[in-house]
Amino acid sequence: MLPPQKLRKGRGALSNPEGRFESRRVQPVDDGWTIDPDEEPPALVTTVTPEHAKSIISRNDSPDIPFEQSINPYRGCGHGCIYCYARPAHSYVNLSPGLDFETKLFYKENAAQLLEEELSRPHYVCKPINLGANTDPYQPIEKTLEVTRSILLVLHRLRHPVTIVTKGHLIERDIDILSDMARDHLASVHVSVTTLDSDLKRILEPRAPSGAARLHAIRRLDAAGIPVGTLVAPVIPAVNDHEIEHILAAVAQAGSRTAAYVMLRLPHEVKDLFREWLIAHYPLRAAHVMSLVNDLRGGRDNDPNFGTRMRGTGLFADLVRRRFEVACRKVNLNTVRRVALNTQLYRPSRPLGAQLDLGF
């Protein structure tokens, strides 16, 4: 029998299972060597690889998502959140959704150039572009690579509206761009706050900024005149759902104007990674947590259906919805009507060789 997986400091996943589309299969075998149960597993080195993308804007028609266009500057994420629904995407590049997702990272080196080209196409229709739909645009490697900032500089120059979802406090670096855009209703931000418990954050989102850092980012964004909301995501039954009211009170005090939530989603390989994490960190509670998750998802680990996948169904889902609504009312969240982002100021750059406007 193989030994149990060891916890790795600073990593969310405990293992590196094969993805659905692996071209090679590896069968682990116990070779009989004695393994010291107290021995720390070897540290994993993070690799960062440039990726020459062929296109940059992704489009969707999902009724559950409040935007039609998005950009993902990075593949994989150094934050290492165990629950991340983007993990299965690593399977498409013959890598594992487990530890590979956290340690084998890719960045789109030609993102800004591609974006300008796509926005300059004759039939492009201006609609807000979201950053952060998949992996975090302000994960740690953004500090040196500045791919997200290069994208924002293009959008700022062309006066194109943008929305951002992040748990990275590095967004404070780009307040200079975002505040100028916000004056013309061209930018809004949602900061994801999953927990304010530092012990839970350390194992749930090991390399993401602390809850205090995210509250600080909300304060800075609000002070700069940038519309900022909060995404409580994911809500995990019997793990962080007891924090809902506390989180909402804290973000409202920090300057958040709106709040929304998403229930835990466990698509594809994420369900096994999350179960492994639960057993390692909450062995006495794991069965209860998964029982509640299954109740939310019609008896399954995951519900991919539009309309129910974000909130779940059943008694627990209804209870969370009511609690969230009451808590928001108490702290005056979601009371101000949202102002739609402005698409009328967009001015595309001219492609090379384009005829000049004579100004008549």
C-alpha cells in the first residue's frame, strides 16, 4: 500500500494526479523503502514559461456570468487555492490540475499586442472585458511580469471598459490607471474574500494575500474613487460559511459597495483534490462537509447546469441565500444602483495602413 500524501508548506494540493487528457500514464508503486512519517517532502520549484498566444479575448454566453468577454493573462496560479475551478484547465497542456497547476505557470507574453490587434478589427463591438474570470490576474508573478498592467495600459489608452476580479493586493499598484478610468465609468473591481481566519487561509489559499491585505486593497480602491465590490467565494459548507456575516461587515466598513457569493464548485479533477485536502486537514469533519456539498448539488459532487451551479439547491442553499441577503441589508451593501460601464468613449487604434480620417 502506498504511503499517505504529505502536506507541503505553502501548497494547496497534496498530490499531482494525472489530468483527463494525459498522453502518458504513470503507475505509482511502493518499492519497499521505509518512509519517515516525520520527514518533510522536498520543496517544489515554481517554473514560469512564456506562452505565445494566438488570440487573447475569450467569449462566453453563460447566463450565470455578468460579462461576455474576458482575458486570462496567465495559465495556472501561484496562489494555490485548493478549490480553484480553473485547475482542470492544466489537463489541456498535459499537466496535472494538482501541484502542477500551482508550480508550472505560463504567461501570455504577447497579450498587449494581441489585444490591440483584436480591438482594432473593423467589426469589433465594445463590451466590458473582465480580467480574473479564470486565474488571478494579480497572482505573485504579475509583480515582475506585469502582463496584467500591460493589458490595462492598452484598455486605458483606448478608453475601453474593464472589470476585475482578484484576491491579489498587487492591484493597488495599478490604482493610477484604474482611478483615471473610473472617473469616466470605465473600470470596476471585485475583491474576492474567502475567509478572514488566517489559519484557514494558510491551508485553503496558501500563497494568496491575507484577509487583512484584501481589506486594505478595498480601502485603497474606494479612496481612489474606483467602484469596488466583494465576492465571497467560494462558500464551503461547514468550513467557512460561518464567516459570511463577519466578512460582509468587514468589507462594508472597508468601502465595498456591493457583495455577491458563489457556492463551492468541484468540476472534474477538483473534486478528488478537494476530498484529499479535506481528509488531511479536517479528518473528523470531511464526511459531513461532503454530505452538505452533495445535498447542494442534487446528490452529486458538482452541478454544471446554468442557473444552479453558482448557488446550489436545497435547504442549505436557501439558508445561505437568506443569511447573505439579511447580512447585506444590515451593513448597507447592494443598496446603491450599479452604474453600467461606459462603452461610448471607446476609440480603437488604427491598424497599420488604415486610411486616415479627413475630419470633414
